[in-house]
Amino acid sequence: MRVAGHTPHEAREQQLYGMAFQQAALFDWRTVRRNVELPLELQGWDNAKRKARALELLDMVQLADFAEHRPWELSGGMQQRVAIARAIAMEPDVVLFDEPTSALDPELVGSVLGVMRELRESGMTMVVVSHEMRFAEEAADRVLFMDEGLVVEEGSPEQVFRN
């Protein structure tokens, strides 16, 4: 497997991909803004640039008003949107999503999928593991259906979902 022409290890070192997990995995001791800033901080960005980029991303996921809140003050869907903002902070070539809506109440799923739709429309390459079949059918260019770790079906959304 290659990511933008690199081995997975090289791609991770170069931060060519971001990840959003089933659980948002935010640090409770950091504000929402500082959670988004974390990858930028690790790359040595200065404070002003980190803050500006984090606020830009929080605005994109409609959470700029919550920048100085702590993660526990946000709903699960809001936390997941913060995690997505953090995953794209370094402008990676690819974002990996591991069932980003599985831990959410049904009414919160829509807000997270809305952000993911916006990312797709902006041209972001995403690899999404999901049980949200309607979203997969609408948003995917290519679908792999797996069972017990094996690819059972592969093709366009039309091929996989209509056949």
C-alpha cells in the first residue's frame, strides 16, 4: 500500500494523512482550539499562525464560537467535528475515517456527515470505514464491501449498491 507514493510509515512521518477515529480522542485538558492546534504545534508552527489556522478550521466545522471551551462541554457530534478539524489541520493528502459516526446518537450523525460532504466537495481524498450506506452511496467514488477482512465486492457506488 502506498499513500501519495510513500510507504505508510513515510506518509505518517510526513503527515500526508490525517485520521479521525470512532471516538473523537480529544485532550480534555486542552481547549477545543488547542486540540486543533496540536499537529501544528508538533510541527513547530508559531503561536499566531497555529491560532489563526485552528480558528479557520473551527469556523469551517461551524464551531468557532466554542474555541475556548473544553471538549467535555461539547456534544459528541461537536467533538467529532473538532477531531475532523484537527485531522485536516496540516492539509494532508488523505484523511482516514474509522466509523466517525458510530459512537454518536442518530440526531448528531447528520452534522458530522455534513462536514465530510463539504470536505468531499472541496476535493479532499477520504478513505472512510462506515456503516452509513446512504452516505457511502452518495459520497463515494469507489466502494469496497468487506466481510471478515476480505473484499467481497468492489466498484463504483452504482455497481456495488444496485447489483
